[in-house]
Amino acid sequence: MLDRFDPRLDPLPPAPDRGKLIRRLSRVLPRKALIVKAEGMRVFETDGLAAYRGMPAVVTLPGDTEEVRAVLEVCRDLGAAVVARGAGTGLSGGALPVPGCVLLGLSRMSRILDIDPVACLARVQPGVRNLAVSEAARPFGLFYAPDPSSQLACSLGGNVAENAGGVHCLKYGLTVNNVQGLEVVTMDGEILRLGGETLDAPGFDLLALLTGSEGLLGIVTEITVRLTPLPEATQVLLAAFPETRQAGQAVADIIGAGIIPAGLEMMDKLALTAAEAHTRAGYPLDAAAILLCELDGAPADIACDLERVRGICESAGASLARIARDESERQLFWAGRKGAFPAMGRIAPDYYCIDGVIPRRALPEVLDAIERLSREFGLAVANVFHAGDGNLHPLILYDAQAPGELERAEALGGAILELCVAKGGSITGEHGVGREKINQMCAQFAPAELETFAALKRAFDPQGLLNPGKAIPTLQRCVDHGAMHVHAATPSFAHLDRF
Amino acid sequence: MLDRFDPRLDPLPPAPDRGKLIRRLSRVLPRKALIVKAEGMRVFETDGLAAYRGMPAVVTLPGDTEEVRAVLEVCRDLGAAVVARGAGTGLSGGALPVPGCVLLGLSRMSRILDIDPVACLARVQPGVRNLAVSEAARPFGLFYAPDPSSQLACSLGGNVAENAGGVHCLKYGLTVNNVQGLEVVTMDGEILRLGGETLDAPGFDLLALLTGSEGLLGIVTEITVRLTPLPEATQVLLAAFPETRQAGQAVADIIGAGIIPAGLEMMDKLALTAAEAHTRAGYPLDAAAILLCELDGAPADIACDLERVRGICESAGASLARIARDESERQLFWAGRKGAFPAMGRIAPDYYCIDGVIPRRALPEVLDAIERLSREFGLAVANVFHAGDGNLHPLILYDAQAPGELERAEALGGAILELCVAKGGSITGEHGVGREKINQMCAQFAPAELETFAALKRAFDPQGLLNPGKAIPTLQRCVDHGAMHVHAATPSFAHLDRF
């Protein structure tokens, strides 16, 4: 297990008197919006990073903005920590309860308030599921582009908090590029309305600042997202390569040619072998790596660009580069990719999904270095990732029942992230920092930058009640973690020398 | 003239002892980097909003990041206000000197540090001209997309400070969507490195926060921008309409059809008449409004989409919809548009350019309302604007020599901006708030939102030295201005009832 919350290293407020907390909350919330019994709270103990658990003091499920404001007021008065939670699918422990906190679940605020097909906008409550937006927009020929793997379950509020990504984000942008307005309740009880129907707004860009702020600055109670016209047609090309390095080269060449795929995904041998066993997608088992390159748009453009992609892949050394013959084969190619994570269950009892980003040009050498680290730590690593934007998802395979393996998996994960930083990259592409990567923030940022984050946090939340101990480490934590900051490509501390 | 700086309403620091300031600065700057004589400082008295003037205490022109830091250190020690300036082409008075300030000009930091054609990135100093980036990138088949009209002269540092736009931003995004990294010196002397070669970064989105922060949060000393592949081909269609309303409808229909033009510009009768007299672009003088719709990409796609655009324009009632017959006619069509502002000199001695944004669907009614306001204030208004993203540029025609006309022009400008807010829009699309629109911020934002801006400002600049009296009004100013906040589409104060 990674670090427990530590009052010396994490800025946790003292747990308030629980009885008083419950009495105050029950005055402002209907009965169904307040859960105080342990068995009812159990489901809120963890999020998608299931190795971590914690019990809140109480769970609240407000039904509207006014109830959110009322909960925050009680917490402010009593000095209680507040941890917001969407669908609980996050992978970095962002919704992990801190000791004595009020868990604030947004699941009851799940209405789609408006679809405006002329302005191409949808206005939704934070508990609305990601895929539900696209479903509601489909009759108008529109969809919501950012598509995390968990899109069936994850909520828009959580997407905003983590600035979620997905396969389509290479072409259509991350959550921050598709959110156009937010209603936010701040810790001092103010309701901010940021952005809206028009594209630009004066003043500081609070909309971008709140997006990806991981529940540290305010509670999002309404979201206006941009909808994108459904493409006329979609096609996918599968390319197989004898060497991983060649696949990396093809990625660089496709992007370098000015082609912007709707998705450009890579799987290495271990990942594609497991996926093929799981899904029978028709992946070539003799390949060292495969690419899936999806293009969407007008049929004539796609046909033209697919031929260019095929040529690029062949020049890079592909042994196979073929276009899905029909829609059902296209779906099958993607089913293999989407099933790659669960497919890991065939080759190991547990896996730990890492989320680093690197400059595309560093792809081949970072894949080599991950392989070296994998041998060094004695744990297999499968790679399935958004190659087009350099967003790696190494899956570390381990057995939680084997003594020490979880710890070794976490140490290997940390080493991979610090490798990404050393190569000019970043420790998270779409999963957020949360509790999981708080120590790696010390490698990503210099003290001056961390201090700026902290000053910003204080500006919004002077008591430090919103999701404390997450995302932004204290300088003391960094000192204890022993990490010094490295700036891109100039590693200056010893344990990175091996890269 | 709009309000003078007023120590009661604007948070200006007291002017420091000028002799001491000069002595301290001369110790940290080379002789050429320090201007203290009035005749040398005269050129820095004003920016593109030339109706406002002010003399700084001293002008500094640091040559590198270290000198910028040294200047800020002196200002911090002596409590001097700091006003940053790029090329001085800004239209909202962002670089207007405040009384007793140190003007910090970035013009000597004008080197292109690196062009990386593989990663499609350019790393530049803040004084580099916008167009120079595209010129340097052209040999690699790349360009820098955001293109303010002033792109020949304006600097990247200024573009970042104002989150500058331009004709191409409809398709390629504003500055904030094209900046990938910043080096920033903060008022407390820290050097922040934000973003970089990879697309996402953990922590709060300081990159977006700093972009468009109008010199209030820090001084940008290095910028990494994304470069875009030059399109294979470019074409433009000119459509003429008997009624302005029809042109507005065509804009909505083009966007609604999922076509994303590289530029979609509208000119009304007054503007196109003046432009035609100035440039002889071949605009039809019997039209009430014209649209220029530019498409770029692969030749086959453009041909297909241009026919769709032509059909849409004709359905909306266009009396003419024709594609430029060759590249020289295309250039001529644009020359008319680009010359539209100077062409105003033919019909009035002076003009005042407004920069409001509205939801596209409100275009026809807002144009009607502007016409009513124009009659009410007795000043002609020509409209030339980025129709595709709802970014209006009403040009108010007046004569500065005629007593009271400048004041009337400013009052009309303010009324137009408040109209934009009342229709769910915003008071600036690309020019920034600066000094010009500080009172309209009171209409745009509620006190809670303004207080959040102020808290953020304090987090970066507790002494309030960076560009004081700009962009973010004090609550006292809003009380004095008599404006109350209206939220989109629900005007609640009397003087807006007429809309």
C-alpha cells in the first residue's frame, strides 16, 4: 500500500464531532440524502483505485445546488473535510474518503437539463453518465466526444474534476476542450457561473482552472458541454509490426503527415495476445505490436487518408496493414482493444494501470526503458495505450495475494511515472493525481510551482477542507519522499540515472 | 474619455520615490535597458487604445528572464506598480501605464529559440512577432494558426496576455488552444515552467489561467506554441444577401451543418461600401451584408464543402454566392476585409472598435438592436466581424474634434457590450478587458465571481503590483458604476430594458 494519510505530511483538518455533524446535516437535507450507517457507507469506501479504502464520517447525496451549498456551509462551520464523488470510477483515488470527512456524492443530480441542437450544447447535472449525453444527442445527429473507457458508468461531474480523456480525445480534445460552462459552489457558499453559451469570456479562465482541479477548488453542480456532429462515416485500419519501435515510428509519421485520426491506439505483444485470447478480434499473434488507426469524416476523405496511413505503416515496416472490411469487423477490432484491460485477468490475478504521458518522439526509448524496469522489478508489464497523444497505459501484472507484490507493483508504477517526467512528459494523461500519484507530483514540479498551486488552493478554500491530502503535495511530503524536481530532459537526481 | 484612474475605485499602489527606483534599476539592468527621459518614454504612453495616455515613472526593457526577475524584485521591494507591454498593439488599454509605474517592455526578448518540426512546436521569447513564427515554420510545412489582424506587428507575449483571436480561430482555436508551455516570472521572483512538450499536465491548469490574464498574474518570458500543418489548399466563397438577417441565418446553417470554415466573416452595408471604395475588392454594393467563407484542407473536401456552403447561402436567400475564381481573387476578397478598419477613414475621422461576443443564434436580433442604439446615440455603426464564432466588431464612427462625440462613442460602446451580456454573451472575444472595459465587467460578473478573481489575484500578487486598475474591477467601482450583474438572458436592471 502506498502512504496512509499522515497528519504530518498531509494537511488534513481535525475530524469534527460526528454527532453534531449528523444533527446539522439532517436539518438541511432530506432523509434519503443522508447516510450514516456503516453498511450504507461501505459502497463509498473506495473508488476505481480499489487498493485504497477509507470510511467517511457521513455520506451526503444532495439533490440540487441549494443542498450542495447547505452541506458545504455545515462543513465550513464545523471544519469538516469534504470529498466529492461522481460515479466512483476514477483510477487515482480522487474520491477516496479521508478520515472523518463528509462524502458528497453527486449521483442524485443526474438530469439532462437541456439539449440545444442549434448551438450544439447540452446542459447537464454532474451525476449524468458520460454516455447518456451522447445517447440524448444522437437524435439530433450530435455526440459528446470525450470517451473515457468507463463512459458507460462514469459521470460528467467526475469527467470535469479529472479532465477526463479517451480514445477520441486525440482528434476532439480532452474534457477541458469540450466544456463550455460550469456552475460551481465554492467552499464559502458562493455560486459561480463560469462560461456559458459563448466561446470566450473575460477575466481569468476559471473554467479551465476548475476543470481538472480534482475536487480541490469547488463543487460542480451544472455543466454545459459542446456537442459534435456525428461523423458521416468511420473506418479503422489495423497494422501489425515485427518490432515495437516500428509501430512507434508509424505513429510519429502519421501525425507528422498532418493526419488527425479519431483514435490511434497501440498494443504490445503481451497486451494483444491476452486481448486476442479474450475477444478473438482477429489480431495477428506473430506481431510485436499492433496499431489501430481510426479515421472519421466524409467518406471520400477517409478513403484518401486511409491509403496514406496504410502507406506510412508499410514504409515503417508493417507486416500487415489492412482496413476493416465492414462495420462489424471494425467493431470487432475495437472490442479487442476495449477488452484489453479485463483480458489481463487471463494472465495475472491483478493489474495496476499506470497513466503517464511522454512526447511522441520518446515513444521507442520509453517502451525499451519500461521493459528494463519490468525485468528489474520482476513484474510483467503489458502496454495498451493512446499512442497518438503519447498517453501510455502500462499495465503492471501482479498477484495481490503474494507477499510484497502489491508494494513492488506500486514502486514499479512510481518508477515508470518518474521516467515519463525525466523524458519531458507528465505523470498523468487523464486519470488525475488524486491520492495515487501525490508523491510523483514532487518529481513533476519544482517547489515554486507547488507553492503556486497551494496559494491558489488557499484562495478558493482557505480552511483547506476540499479534498485535503489529494493532488497537491505539501513541500514537507516532497522532502520526506526524497524526490527533487527534475526539469524536462535534465534529470538531476541519482535514482533516475538508470534511464 | 472613460474614467481616469481613481485611487478610491482602483487599487493602485502609491508611486515610489522615482530617484530611488532609477538607482536600484540601473544596478540590475544594462544602460540600454533603462529609459528615464520623457522623450524616450513618450512612445510607451499609449497602446492601441490611443485615446488613453499615461506616463510611466520609468521604462525597462529587460533582455532575458533573469533581468525580468531582477526588475520585479526592485518593484516588489519599493512597492512599484508594473505594467508589461509587448508590441503595444492591444486595443483595450492593457499596456496603458498607470501613474508612477515601471513599464516592463518585452521587445528586446525577440528570439525564436527552437522550431521542432517533428513535435510541431515552436519555442519563442515573448517579443517575437506573431507572423514571424509562421514565417519561420513555413519551410517545414507548418504555421501558427491564431492570426490577429495586427499579426504583422503584435507579439506572442501580448497574444498570450490577451488570449488573442483572429479569423482562423473559428477552426483552429484561440491562443489558449495553441499554447502548450509557458515560462513565467511571478511577482515573488519565482520562475514557473508550465506545460511543455506533452499535451496534458497534472495539477491546476495554470497554463490556461495565465493565458488571457492580461499581465495581472505574472510576466511571461518564454512560450511554446503548437504549429499546424499548412493546408493543402484554401478557397473562399463570397455570398451577398439582400437582408442582414439572411446572412445571420446562413452563418447558423453553415455551422449547424457541421462545416468548420477556416474563416467565416460578415460585413454589413456600411462596412462593405467603405471597404469596396478603399480596396476595390469586387464586393456587390447592392447587398445589405456579405459573408466570406473560407475553407481549407484537401482539395476534394474543399470542393465538396464549398458546394454545400453555396447551397446553404442560396437557401438562406443569397442573391450571389460565388467562389473566388483563383488565388489572386481570393487574396482580393480578403484584402477588402482586412482593409475594412482603415477604410473607415473614408467615412468618418475616427472610429472606436468594439469586441463583444454573442451566441450565434442571437445574431439577427443583436444586429437589429445595435442599429436602434446607433440611432439613439446619433452615431453610425459599421459591422465587420467573425460571424462564425459570434464575435462582433461594431465600429462606432465619430469625430474626436466634435465636442462630446468621443464620450458619446464610449457610452454607445458600453451599451453595446451590456447588450451582448444581456443576450447571454460576453464583453470581449479577443481584445481583453484592460482599462477599456473595466466597468462592463460589473455587468458581466456577479460580486461572488469578481471576489473569486480578486482572491486569485492576491494568491499570485499579494501587494497588487502587477497591472493594477486593469481587467478586474473592485466591488466599489461596480457600486459607483451603478451596474448590477445580469445573468444570461435575464436582464434585471432598468437601463437594459430597452433590449
